[in-house]
Amino acid sequence: MRRISLLGAFFLTLGLSGAGLTKVWAADAEAELRESSAVVDSPVMPTLRFDNVKSKHGFTLSGLDARLQLVVSMQLPGQLCSDVTHQVTYRVDHPAVVRVSDGMLIPLQDGEATITAEHANGMSVDLQVRVENTGNEAAISFPGRVVPIFTKLGCNGGGCHGKLAGQNGFKLSLLGFEPREDYEHLVRESRGRRLSPASPDQSLLLQKSVNTSPHGGGKRLDLDSHEYRILSRWISQGMPYGSDDEPQVVSIEVMPEHRRLSAESSQQLSVMATYSDGRVEDVTRAAVYESNDSEMADCNEKGLVHLKDLVGDVAVMARYQGHVTVFRADIPVSGSTITEDAFPEHPENPVDRHVFAKLHSLGIGLSPVCDDATFLRRVTLDLAGRAPNALEIVEFQKDTSPNKREQVIDRLLASEDHAEFFAGKWNTILRNRRTGGALRFANVAFHQWIKEGITENKPYDQFVREIITASGSAASHPPVVWYQQVTDTNQRIEDAAQLFLGQRIQCARCHHHPYEKWSQADYAQLSAFFTTVSKKTGRDPLEPLVFAKLGGASARHPKTGQTLKPAGLDAQEVAIGAQDDPRTHFADWMTDPSNPFFARALANRYWKHFMGRGLVEPEDDLRVTNPPSNPELLDGLANSFIESGYDLKALSRLIVTSRCYQSASDASPENIGDKRSYSRYYPKRLQAEVLLDSIDRLTLSPTKFAGMPAGIRAVALPDTGFSSYFLTVFGRPESTTACECERSQEANLSQSLHLLNSEEIQSKLAGDQGRAARLAADTKRSDEDKIRELYSIAFSRDPDDRELKATLTYVAAKENQREAFEDVLWSLINSKEFLFNH
């Protein structure tokens, strides 16, 4: 504990606890935004309208169970729109025909009526409504009416009766994707004890739902609710299942689809389902909603979106009967005075054009360009996985050419350090890891193959194709290691889809994907490309040979048993020739420039690497219900990537040469509330391997890894199996999945304690051959020169006057000079400026 107790005052005196980076970290503070609406276009007179009824002839409600969620909007100046659904007063000219409750139209009897919505400012708007078939009580369909209620209430969710074993003896299919099975469980199982047609209200199903009978899930329904009445009537009708030819939902639509709203406002949604017979029905109260960012917005069970006090964009998914759609909202800065003049005129880099357009639209200001020292450290860490060395710093400072930043970028992209760093990145998510505790030749060969591909700038489509179509041994074709590590057909297609397409299709293996349109048939057809892959024993029993049987490939639908031919997602079936490897057809489809997933997935993955946050988060989850924060930018990056011939270095160069990437991380009053529009560079903690290498370099105490050459960087290790408590505690992934989420960038107490007072860090500081010992023994150099050296290595900059004075005073006051420099090193290592790339 000596170092902690002695250095507290010194640590704070230097300002390295983070106080010196107040502006850098100010982005984490709560936004203090000004009032009023954003200024975008010329003012217009406010108008009132019904937003979810497209027909000029109004809307027809058929039957007493029909509903219509009204959405009333007021268009405001500056392209802002205000939802006034729950602020207006509703009048009905024929109240016996229809009534309005909480913005919902409820039919009472056949007839026609006019609904008038009147705002407090005197504006009003009318809607014509026709009600019919109220005298005909149709049989209630189990899959069409009952199952959606179970889904809405969460009864068939994974944490309740929808889990694999059910709950308390009652099982439902997950999210109602197997209504036939659900019907059997509910109606036939346990001799039908859950339902009582003679006395519906006494049915166990209803008693538990209103909690008059003990229910682990608590109260789910009110006695006077619409859903309760539907269930009660269904039971009284004798629990009909419904006919096989009844109309099915073919699509759903959310209205409005996109809206520009002010912070802390609300927006009522309306969800319409279109059936196979052309009928359109309101399902707003039956749909399930979920925000893609709970910090930006949430949505209640009635489809009412509540925005938080943040600036940016947010998406809310609506799901009904296996169909999904998305509402998107842009939330500009309130009272912003940002104009086009606030951004560089005619930016050359297309990245900047898209980013600036988004920022201008939201009224968010752009932080200034970062200084040279910050840029050099930032880009070297991001491209080479290390901080710049002394020679690089001096040469960059001396260089006066206008394109010196571009020259540094090109040099780093051509360096071995870049190849090592990015080889480690791909190595991890391609699951190249040892089995049985010992590093194998195959692991080293695959890592080296990846590194060589990055060194020679192998086109990304070729890189992926060589992995997907790999055959033979690791000695002849190292990418076969991917097949050796990912041994299951299902896991292979899931990994390939997540890695190279940004599609997490795992859910569709067992049921229709709850957040996507992918069905079990889609999953089976995609997996069919890999069903002919097999392994056999080669000369080395520990290194099996991988091969694919030529000719036709197929897969069986897990529920129907139907034989399905291979097909890409949203693509036609593929005819496999007798001498064809089915995987080549998969690679052809995947790498085709018209593929809507391939280039976008990689562009988003690399964007996150450099910018700290993906345009889509998580970076490998590009589903339709998780739209990008800047769709035009993602499309632009993907198109540029395709046009370059899938050039990974060209994509990296495009991003890091942008004004957006080179912005300072300092938050300004004009962008302090921005967390996803890239108005500044978002600081990110150094990943585990980079941080360890940085500490080793600063202390001159390299970490030793068993079986590896002395001095090897942690980022250059051929797999993640090397024993290192430091790497483990700082979030090194285990390479057991294809997800980059295995790597943890979150700070925790163990990390802080390890840096503050661990034996490992202390031994690096106090080593006889370490930097502190060498500086103390060097009597020819001044203390000022030594301190400037330490700041240059740690931060790639000189200390400012305050830092230099405080450190010189501390070193001069210490009798033991070796301990003095150990203390300075310790303080630098524990500073945010050292731990983060900013």
C-alpha cells in the first residue's frame, strides 16, 4: 500500500486523475440543452392532421372487436412535428355508433360517424368512420386472436411458459410460433382443466390472468379489459381453433414511420396489419414494442413512445404475429443556432458529407480538429495497436507539409505493426484458439495466414471466400482451422452469417426470429450450403482433413421435415451442379456486389473499430429492427468499399482521413448531448493487449509469454490462450464465439486495483533493468529532460508548465531517485490520458 498512500497528493497535483481532461470526458455529463425548436427551414403555419388514415374516405371498423388507434399530429415550423393525440379533445357526432377512449376508436353499433379532434389553439380536423357487422359475432380464431394476447402479455416469453420446459406444468411455444402445439397444451392437456366453457369466468386461465387464483406471473389482465373479453368469449364459444384457410397476416406497418421530434416529447404509434385477403386491421394494442436504445426512448404497451432528454436518433420495433417493422425518430438540439456555415465547406471525404448533413439536421455542432500530438497517438493506436515512438513523434513535429497526416496514415497501413494488430482482431472472432492447453501448429499457421493476408492487402471478398471454401489440412490451407474449431453445421452457418453478413440468425434455428423476418426455412436453406462438409483423419491424427462432398446439398425443415435446397437470405434457391462444392455458391452469393449484407457488415465493423461506436450497435447485428444511426453514411461506406474492390486498407484510410475521425474529443456546448452522431471523437479505453504493451514500453519491462520470442507484443500473440492475469482482467476474449462482444471494454474494480497496487505492476516499475532504474542511474541528463521523455512515451506530448513544475518538484524532493521515477511512472499509468485513446 506504500505507493497509494504516498502518491495521493502527487497524483492529484499532476492533474492526471482526469481533471486535466475535463473537456475530453465532459461528453459523459448530462446535456444542458436550450429550449425552443430546431431551426432548419423557413417557418410554416402549424397544421393538424390524422396521421394513420390514408384514405380520404375515412376508415371502416368491422365487428365489435375492431379498434382504431388515432394518431393526431401538429406540424410545426422547422420540420418538427408534435404528437397531440392525447392533448386534443375528441367529439363524435353520432356517439351511439362509436366512442373514443384514450385515443382509441371503439365501435358500438352499425352506422357512420364523424370524429372531430380539436386542439386548444382552435384548430380541428375531421375523420369519417363507418362501423359494420356489429350484430355478427364471428368465431374467435385461436392463432389469430388468442395467441397474440399471450405474446402481448409475455405468457409465451422465454422467462415464462415459453421456455423449453414450460412453467409450473404449463408450456407454450416461444412467442407463439407454434399455435397448434399451444392449442393442444391449453385445451387438451390435463383433461382440459384450464378452461370451462360452461362458466368461462371460472376458467383457470382467466382466474390466473386476473390473479384471483395464485399466479407466479402476477396480474396480467383487468376484468374489464378488451383482451379479457376476447378470451372469455373464445372459451364460451367452445374454444374453436379456427379454419386452415382463414386469412393470414402478410405484413404490418407502423405509422408514422419516421418523425422529427423534440427531446422529452411523446409519439403515439399506430400499427396496421394487412391480411392475405387484402383486409387492413389495427393491431396497435396487440403489438409488442421495444426500443433499440433505452437511454434515448422507451415505449409502453399502448404504443406510446416517450423520448428522453438526449439528442440523436432512436428506433422502436413493433412486432405482431412474426412480422416486424420499425418507427424511427430524429431528436434535434432544442434552440440550436447551428447553420451550414458551422461545417467545413465542400468536404472532400464522403464520410464528412454524410456526418455533417446529419449534424446539421440535428442542430449539433462539430468539435474542432484535434492537435497534431493527439492525432498521431490516436491514429497510431487505432492502426498499429501501439503508441508512436520517439522518432515518429519528432519527425511528425518537424514535418510542415500540408498532407503530413495522410503520410503517417499510409506509413502505418503499410507497417508490420498494422498487420499484427488487425490479424489479432480477426484471429479472435474467427475462433483461432488452442484446444487441450497446448498451442498447435494449426493455430500458428492460421494466425500467420491472416497476418499475411493483411500485409499484402488481400481483397476482403477473397479473404472470406478462402475461409468459407477451405479444404485439406492446416499445413496446405490454414483457413481449414476455422472448420476444425467450428465443428457443427449449425454453428458454422451462424458464425458465417454473424461474421460476414451482420445477421444473428441463431434464433431462427428453433423458431421464427422474433426481431427479424427470418424463418426456420430461411435458416435451413442457408445451412444447406454446409451440410456436405466433413472431416477425415490425415497423417496427423490431431490435424483432421476438411473436405466437402461434391454435388447436391439440402437440409430438412426441423418442423415439417420438408427437404429444402440451398438459398441465401432473401435469395432464390441455388442449383448445385454434380461437380460443384456447394460452399462456392454460398461464397458467390455472399460476395456479390448486390448482396445487401456483406459490405455493410464489414463497413460497420471497421467504423466501430475506429470511431468507438458502430453505426449499428451491436456491430454484428444489422437486423431490420436495428437501423443505423446514419443510414446514408453506412450505405456510402459500403458502396465505397465495393467500388474499391473490397480493399480493407482503403476503407481504413477513408475513415481515418476524414475530418470526422480527426475531430477533438473535447465536448462543446453545441454537442455535449451527442452520443451517436460523431460530432467529436468518442474516447475509448485501450484494449487489454494494447494496454499491456503500452505499460511494458513505458516501464521497459516486457512481459514474457511461454514459448514465444522475448519482446513479442501481446497484440501479436497467435491465440488468446497465453496465461496472463492482466489480459484476463482487462477483458481479453476467449475466442469461443464469433462475437466481438466477448472482448470487454468495461471498467471494473479489479482493473483499478491491479493498476494501483498489484505485484505485476509493481515489479515492472521496480525492475533493475526497468526505466525508473535507468533514469535514476543516468546522471548526465537533467530531470526535466527525463520527465519530458516519460510524457512523450506515455502521452505522445510534452508536459505543460503546471505538470512539469509539479513533477520536477516531486522528484527533487525525493531522496531516493529510483523510487521517485517509479512514482512518476505509476502516476502516468493510472491516468485516464494513458488508459484511453482520445
